[in-house]
Amino acid sequence: MLKVRHSLAIVALLTASISCAQAADAITVVGWGGNWDKAYKEGVWDKYTEQTGIKIVQEEWGGELAKIRAQVQSGSITWDLVSPEAPSVEIGCAEGLFVPLTPEITGDPTKYHPGTIMECGVASDTWATILAYNADAIPGEGPKTWADYFDVEKFPGKRGMLSQAQYTLENAMMADGVAPADVYTELRKPGGVDRAFAKLDTIKPHVVWWSSSTQAMQNLASGEVVMTDQYNARITNDIVNEKKNYKIVWEAGFFYGTDMWSVVKGSPNEKAALDLLKWFSVPENQAGFSKLYAYGTGRVEAAEYVPAEWLKNLPTSPEHAKYGATYDTQFWVENKEALEARFKAWLAQ
Amino acid sequence: MSSDGARAGQRVRRQNLLMAAMVAPLVLFIVFIFLWPVARFLWLAVDNSDMTGNLSRTFAAIGEWRPADGPPPEPVLAALVEDLAEARANGRDGVLAQLVNQRLVGTRYLVIRTAKDASEGKFDMRPVSEVLLAAHPGWNDPALWSEIIRASGTVTDYYLLGSLDLQRSADGGIERVPADRAVFLDALLRTVWISIVVTVICAVLAIPLAQAIVSAPPSWSRLIFALVLFPLWTSLLVRTVIWIIVLQKNGPVNAALVFTGLVPEPLTLIYTRFSLYIAMVQVLLPLMVLSLVSVMRRVPTSYMKAALSLGAPWITAWRRVQLPLIMPGILAGAAIVFVFALGYYITPMLVGGPGDQMISSYIAFYTNTTLNWGLAAALSVQLLLILLLAALLFWTARALTRRRGALA
């Protein structure tokens, strides 16, 4: 164990010195790892390196804003461009961790999907949390709505649910008959959150909670659950690559959230990272990612560069977008801490 | 004679100096790399400087005014506007907004927008109150001002109380938070309980295992040892996913149980306290076995043989002779396992049920996701205190067994 840690430290030191040496011609880009990073490398970054000669070093994280705060506070910033979730960009931007972006970098802000451009970030990807089911476990007529998802008499079997308030409260409200576009209006009303929790009470004994997508997909594959909420690309990936008989129920309603690209303020390659973002704001360049991974982009026109057959897997495609609404960043920035604490107390009861 | 003494003294001094020089780098390393950062982080549990530093004029202007006396007076609002404009100029408005929002949910954007307007000089005309309250009526809320007044002072007990599910009531006394917000005390007790159970299971399983390793012929002993250590070499994620596959509803364990007719239908094994114990014991057992083996190797087998040949039943001989001799190993192993178990949170998250989450997951959540380092530090203080208490208990237990050993 110790040995492993030591060798890790040595590797870290080596990479640190190497990246120092290359500071001028390499940008460190921090993404979400796995296939996401792979799609970005093959679809976007390699193209940039080819055109400009500037190398891009990929690192991976889990969206922890604390890591950026620690780098900025200690003055040793090693990351240039990072991909946090929109609420984190909102918090980090107000705290001065990220560089505010001008239209000169981002292009015309009105040409973006709603919620995919912010003061300190432009969308790296737009994902949706959708209702999916295993058609092998539910032959015949499958669930059509979130109300069906909460109806264990009509569709017996366990349900997978992400064990956090964010996304889950929204699903509960949709199950209670609220249209996606009205969910936050209802949640903000007095008693609105209580209503969501009351709805969750009705399904609690039938839920298998998950905290990582891998776990949720494993549960769906093994029959531990018959349906689950999930990020759409994970389901698409298993349908396409592993020939699973899963169905995404877009028409049940879904929310889409956005990960952003943000430049860390004071990073050694701030200027180079901004140039990269400027290049990235061109629709054709953005589309490189969506072609390989079933998440949408910020620029609306990017869809034109995605093959029609694949486009129907994206949450931002015209045939699905009408069923979706965006996650309300402001609501979650203000309420996240209090609601997650309440959710954890509710879970443990 | 005297010169000899002086020379000896000199030698001792030189040796002491050498010793000090040899230890100094380590001590410095521990102080600067470990103790100092930890102390600095823990200080955040009581640090209130972001609040008082950014609202100094406002606190001064508030003085004896209380929300019960009526709407906020002009000097208070004028001071607030100045403070917020300065906070924005220093880039501290985001932090301040977050702190205010922690105390009264839903005020973050009120603070940020007011700070933005203040820095743009929108409240330069007098009286400030008219313009400010018209543009941002949120500042009329007596609850907000009560929270701000309660947040004065260079140090705060807000986070430490919060980490114990307590809060200050309107009259300044201490009260419990509403039941739907009380999470930490339960999580803390659960963490301690899970760690104790895991430690006991490890001890019970490790004693025969360690005995087998010590007594078996060398080649067998090495094989058992390798098998015991195997989990330590496996990555956390692989280990966890394997348990999910083995224990799931349609997994091999359930298949075997149903096939043999022991249970009529598959049991819920995964995502329960049961699966959490299994996964934790699997990783921590090697640590217990290691410390037991090192002690058992030093216990001569002749002691047990002597006790048995003198007519003691095996169980009595083991309890009266062998157990006291290996007790230091059990205690050392238990201390390591307990301390490691206290800090677990990824395993509970992945294989435990909703009611099995441990306190470190909360620390990670507040540190990483919401940047509420005050609360994260307060929860860490609790964990540290439990650690110290456990260390004290183990130390006492060891001293007691030593004394008993000496008396016997």
C-alpha cells in the first residue's frame, strides 16, 4: 500500500516537472474520465492539436470544486480548463475561481441552447437524466410516464434511483403530475418540497439506491431493478455496444443538465485555454464530441454536423427536446445543501 | 577524574545533538506537512472571519438595533451597501453570499445582486433604505437580520453546534434542529457502531486464521498468508463490484441458497448492512491478521502444551494462557482496524443501504460539493475526538493487560 503511494508520489512529481517543462505548448484539460474523455480526445482535442500543434494533456476528476479552490488558494494551479457542473460554475464564478468569458470567446450567446452558456462557462456537454427500463424484464407495454415508474402494482419490480435530492425531487414531482417546465415553480411554493418527499415516501421500499452509474447499470443488467433513472448516454452506450434490450422513455419527461468548460483563473496557460475555448465555440468543432457520445452541445447549429441517425440519441435533438426542461441552477445553488441534508435524513429513516 | 566526567558529559551532549539532528527532519516534516494543515483546516470549524471581515461596518452600525424594533434603520442599510460594494471589489461577495445562504436558505442571489448593484453605485442617493428596499425587498425580512446578528463575532459555534444537530434559538439558547434536518448525530453513532462491529468480526475471524498461519508448515503458511493479503492488492472498485455481482438477487449466492432449498426465494443481500460488513471485513481482516501473526510467532507453543499436560481443558488453557499472551496483538490489530473503519465512506456508498452511510461521506460532501468547509471541519473535529478517545481506550487496555501479565 505504502509502496504504491510512494511510487504514485514519484510519478506525480515527475509529471509535475514534465508539465512544467511543457507549460508553453500543452494545455491541461480536466474532464469526467472514461468514455467521456475518450470521446473528447478523439472527437475534439486531437483535431485541435492537429490544427495548431498545441498538445492537450487530459486529466480526470469528479467535479469537486474544492480541488480548484485549493489550487487557487495555494497559488499552485496545475489545471487550465476544467469541466464542472453548471451549479459549481455558478459558485466558483462568484468566488473568483474562473475567468469570465466574453462574447469574443464564446460567440453569440443567443446561438446557444438555454442554460448552456454562463458568465464563466460554455457547455462541454448537455446530458439528460431519463427514465429507462429493461424490456427483457418488462415485456409488452412498458412504462410511459414517471407516474408509471412510481406504480409498483402496474409494473412490479424494484426501481433504481440516484441517492441524492437533486434530480430525484424533480422526478417525484413529474410523477405527481407536474409538467417538467413547472417543476421548479411548484418546488419553490411553500410545501412544494414536502410534496416531492411525500411522493417519494410512496415508493421508498421499492427503491435500490445508486451512487455511481456503473452500479446502476449493473443493477439494470442483472435484473436487480427493472427500471432506473440514468444519464442517457450510459443507456445508449449499452444499447449500441452491448446490444442490450433497454428502452429510454423520453416522452415521460426529463431534465437536462450541463457540464461547462471553465478556465481556472490564474492558470499558467490561461490565455492558451481561452484560445482553445474560442476554437471550441465553433459549432463544427463542438459537434466532434456529440458524434461519439450521446450528449448534446451548447451551440444549436452543432446538431447540423451530427448524423441524423445518431442525433436521435441526443437529449437536445428536436424530437426529444420538447419533453425536457433544464435543471434550475439557481434553485440548486441556493437549496442544495439544505435539501441534500434533508434527503439524507429521509433516506436513513 | 573530573576531566573524564567532563568528557563523558561532552560525549552525551554530542550524542543528544546528533539524535536531535536525526529526528529533526521528521519532526519538521510532520509539523509542516501534517499537523499544521490539519490544524488550519480544523480552525475553519470556528472561524467566522469571512462573515465579520466582510460585514464589519454593518455589524458596527447594527449595535443595539434588533429586528423586533422595526425595519432596518438607515445607517445599517447604508453600511451594508458599503460593505457589499467593497466585498464585490475584493471578489469576496460570492463567499459572503454562500455564508448568508447557509444560515437562511434562499438568500444567495439577494446578496450577490445587491452587491453588484452596490458596486455599480445604484444606491448612492440618500436615503439608501428607500432605493435598496424597493429594489431588493428581501432585506426587509426580519429572519434574515436575526441570522446576520447571530453571525457576529470573530469565532462562531455555528458549525460545531450544527455538526451535533443543534442550533441557536431566537433567544440565543441552544436547541435541537427540526427532526427532518437532524442527520449528523445518527450518522456519527452509526459510524462508531459499524466500526466496532467490523473490529469485533475481524478479531473473531483473525484469531484462528493467524493461529493456522503460525502453526502450519512454512509452505502452507505462506499460501494462507498470500490469500489473506489478496484483498489488499485488489482495487477498491473491482472488489466492490465483485461483491455486488456475487450478492445480487440473481447472483451465485442467492442461486445456491434457492437451489438447495434453504430459502424459498432470493434474499436481499446486497445494499444492506450485511453486505457492508462483509465488504469492510474483507479489506480490514488482513490488518488484524498481520498484527496477530507477528505477536503469535513470539509465543512459544510449549506454554499451551504445558497447560494441557497439566490437565486443563483446551478451552481453559486457551483462555487463561494463550489469550493473555496474544492480547497485545489483538489490541494493536483492533486499534488499526477500528481507526481505518471510522474513515470509510466509498464502500458504504457502493455496497451499503440507504441507512448505512458513514460520517466521512458527509465530510466529503461538504468539502467537495458545497464548499462548506466550516461544517466539514466541525465534523472532522468529531471524528478526531472519537479517534483520540479510542486511542486512550486502547492505551489503557494495553496498560491493564501488561500489568495483569506482570502480576501473573
